[in-house]
Amino acid sequence: MYSNVLYNLFSYQHNNEQYLVRFMPGFIQRMFLIFSSLQFEGRKYCEHDFQMLFAPCCHQCGEFIIGRVIKAMNNSWHPDCFCCNICQAVLADVGFVKNAGRHLCRPCHNREKARGLGKYICQKCHAIIEEQPLIFKNDPYHPDHFNCSNCGKELTVEARELKGELFCLPCHDKMGVPICGACRRPIEGRVVNAMGKQWHVEHFVCAKCEKPFLGHRHYERKGLAYCETHYNQLFGDVCYHCNRVIEGDVVSALNKAWCVSCFSCSTCNTKLTLKDKFVEIDLSPVCKHCYERMPEELKRRLARRERNAKGHKKKPASSL
């Protein structure tokens, strides 16, 4: 059988011989090279010299190519050597895209392009999602790849996922399932009701540190929730005595804010509360006991200064 094949091959003209050698099936080609001396343009060559002169060399592995040759990127390749530069998928039969000097499969090319544009890649068709994606099982998709599991209507980005299935918004709303105010997805377990919305437990978090409250107290400001620490740091009162943000209860006295532990007599350091009697001296509180031990002249001056201050506040402004 093989002798007949070789005999038929030898019967071709010399000017067709190179074409036959390069494109005949690999096994027959090897038999041809072993049992014959090769001729090209009237000259005979041994197998080694013929390969050195005329056989293409694979750009990837550096070996001579016997059989099918892939011509791409200005080079020759074995079919199994021509692979995507990123995922190493064989490109011989699926085509490729040139990307920044690399040969990539189309999914990898689309991912690279989407990354540069800051967009998503559809996990079904592997094309770039130009508008808002539909997130299903934590992966992005074109919405029109899916239909409502209840009514069969083609979905939009407003679709909702419930128990592993997708529903259009009207069908989902009829089911009465609460929607998380953060991720806009159904809440199937424990629900947190706060700030006029419903939340997944793990999604109701401090706007500053993003830690879940997990049942702890939160503080609202301009539609956002904060833990006590960061609410005080951002919006809390500063203690007049220690000059730190007050965490916990605030003592408001003498037109100032104080930590509970800092509000004390400036003379004897006795802790004071708003129920205790005290007077203001040099912008600080003095307990009744310390005040009574002060010289009478000092107390008269303080009383006179307080009366003058009150009289100045009550005096109407004169008009010219």
C-alpha cells in the first residue's frame, strides 16, 4: 500500500514536489522523506538538508514543522504550539485577536478590553457589557440572556434573584420578598429594619468603617448610618477640658461641652453633675464648697462682674 502511495507521489513533476512534502499527511510525509531523495528545482537533497533549507520552523518550540503549518503573527507554528498568550488555549481552529502584540483568544481579548474600559464581561457570551449588567449568582451578564422564571418575559437589569432563579420586578414584588437597601437583592434570612429600609444583616454597616452593626446601636446623619465611635469622630462634641471628641454622654454646661469624667471643680477636682451647685470662674466650674472658702472681696468682684455681664446683655442696642 505504502509503495503504491510513494510511487504515485514520485510521478508528480519536480516543481510540485515541495508542495507535496509540506502539505501531505504527516506519516506519509515521513515515509516519503525516508525512502526517497528529495528534489527541488532539479536538485536532490537528503532529509536533513531539505528541512534546513525549506521546512518551516515553529516560532514557539523551535522544531521543524512536519505537516500542518499555522501562519500567524509573521511566524510559523505547530497547530498545538499556537496558543493564547493568557489562558494558553489552542488557537489553531478557533481564530485569534491581535492585542498589544499578543495573540489572544476572543474571551481573553474581551476581558482585556473591558478591563481597560472599566466595564464588565458577560459570562455567557463573553462580550463586553456596554450598559449596566445583570448580576446573577455573583457574575455579570447581559440581561437579555435570561427570561423571568414565572412569566417568561425577557429580563432587564431590574430583575431579581430568588432561590437561584431570576424574576422580573413585577413578578418578584407579588411574592412580597423584602429587598436589601444596600445590594438591592432579596433578603431570604434575617432582616434588619432601620432608617425606613430593610437590609441584609451583613449589609447594614457603618458608612465610615463599613463594619456591620450586628444589633449594636447606630447613629443617623443625612441618610447615613454610623457606629458610635465614628459618629463622634466626625460629628461629635469636643470636650472643653481634654479637647477630645466626647464618646458617650455629654455634659452641657457654661455654654460648653464636657466629658462626664472631665466635668469637675477646677479648684479641688471634685466630680460635678448638673444637679450640683457650682459657679463659673475663669470659664471653668467651681464647686459651692470651694467658692464659699474664697475671700469675700474676690466673691464681691465676681458677683459684680456677673451683674455687669447680665446688664450688658439686657441693654438694648442704640440706633443712630
